[in-house]
Amino acid sequence: MTVLIYRHLLLPYTETFLLEQAQHLRRYQPYFAGQQRVEGLPLPAGRVAVASDDGRLFRWTGRWPALVARLKPEKVKLVHAHFEGGGIGALGLAWNLRVPLVTTCHGWDVTIDDAARWPNPVLRFLYQNRRRKLQREGALFIAVSEHIRRKMLALGYPEERTVVHYIGVDGHRFTPDSTVPRTPVVLFVGRLMEKKGCAHLIEAMGAIPKPARLVIIGDGPLRAPLEALAAQVFPGSEFLGAQPGDVVRSWMNRARLFCVPTVRAANGDMDGCPFVFFEAQAMGLPVVSFASGGTPEAVVHGKTGLLAAEGDTAGLAKMIARLLDSPEEWARMSAAGQARVRRDFDIVKQCERLEGYYDALA
């Protein structure tokens, strides 16, 4: 059986969680489709279709006859679109294939204020109409956290067809090597954008005495101002830019704690449930962050990490110092985080649950 995975852009480096989920399906074989291919993650050869290769018909009408014809031998059972815009874009495709449409909402797609996202009132009206059409015709809507489900319901998504499903972590790849010594590194991994709160982390590190190190993995529009801030507040901060997964895992294995203090951005953008928090905890890395968005669902305060009130930079600094200075508490949280991720967020178990949803629809 085939599930058509739809994402407008196939597939940015930052969306490893989508590829991970697709690769861990057991009874459904993924086929990827989108509007355009971007430099990013490798996808399976021969199982990728890009609308820009077939002209503009799909973009303007939702019809993609070449793909529909190509997929006939595949016995597609359903379309699984990612992000709200992807669900809207895939409505016509699912209708032409005569299969149900599943849409997963991840965070910014339902948390950014409509007025900020669509300043033009005409475009905003048109988009909201298309959202209502998706809400009427979509077979199932998946939220990546309870926080995102609440946001979706507030936007009008039907309660009876909107469920929470966590993607999960590959426990085989994300397992710490106990022979590697931990060093006093505070690790940040994420896009350098407002909602990731890297500026709060840098300011908090200004209150942390050396030899603590700050290592920042990721790139984005705020890199230059963040580097300037770090030069003033915590000189010697290491900005490594975007890095492949094996490098990220290596740093997770060496670091002492993980900190991405997510916040609500000025336009309303918030993290749904940061996937990287589960990866860090699977690697035995306690998390320090703000209790913002879906973060309290990923991190259990006092058990697998510590959460300060959103925007409380002084509180964040105290929690970082606390875990750097307390090996006993660190060890307890490290073990608890690993156990919780393996028990509740194993990607194989989560994909079995996802395929259960697929079965009910197909």
C-alpha cells in the first residue's frame, strides 16, 4: 500500500522529522510529492514527483493529471499532507486520486496570526476560505502536541477529526555512547529565528562563569545580530552553522545540557512540540528551556529538565548553572529523559499508531 506524502517544498534540511516518520512506516510505502524540489534532504529515487516539472496546472487548479496517471499502479490509499498550507494544496490531489486526505499541523502554520501572515485583507479572506474548505473536506487532522490541537480547534478544525500524534525518535540512532566524556557545553540546535529564543540563551550565558561553553548549531536570518550579541555578552561562543545529523548527535553526546528557550514571536509564531528536544533527551541530555508552546509536553519540569517562565532570562541562567553544578541531579534527569523517550516517544511505536489511523481511513 502507498501513502502519498505531500509537502510544498521537498524537503528542507530542517524537516528531518518528516523523512524520519515516512522511513519508519512498515505497511505503507511513502511516495513524495510537492510543488518544488529544494536543496535539502535526500529522498528515495523514483518515488518523488514535483509539480514544477509538470507545468503550473497544479499550482493554479489543484489538478495534477500526470501524477495521478503515474500513481495508478501504486494503489495509493491516502494522501498525508504536512502543514496547513500543504493540506490546502493537496485537497485537489486527494480528490483526483479519490482517497482520504490527512493533514498534520506542526506549529507556525496555525500559530502565526492571520493578519501578520496575510496583511492584504483580500488574500487573507481567500486563504481563510480555503482553510474552511480543508476543515470540511479533510478526513483527519493531526496536531503534533496538545498545544497545537488547542490552536487548531480555535481556528475551527473539527474536534472529532483532530487528534494529537507525536512523531517520535529513532532509539537506535539516538543512543548515547557512555565512553565519551561529557564536557561543560551548553548546546543549542535550531533555526536562528525569533521563536527559537537564542538571544535569551546568550544573555543567560553571560551570567554563567567559565569554563562553560556555548555551542550553537543552526543558521537563519538572525545569525549576524546573534553573533554580535554573543561577542559582547559571552565571548567565545561557537556558531557552527547548519550541520548534518551525525554532527548534531556527536555534540549531543558530548554536551552537558541542551537549551533552546523557545518563545512566542511578535507575529504569533510558536513551536508546536520541538522534535529536537526528544532527540536530545534520547541522547541523555537534560533540557533547559522556557515553558512555552508545546515545550512542557516534551520536557517534564524537575524530572527530565528544567523550565523557566517564558522570557525569564535570569531564571534560565539559574537553571543552566544548577544543572552544570549538580552531577547527581544531572544524572537523574539524564536517565529519566532517556527512559521517557524510549517508553512514550519511540518512533516505531508511534508509526504503528499512525498506520492505525491510516487503516481506519483507507
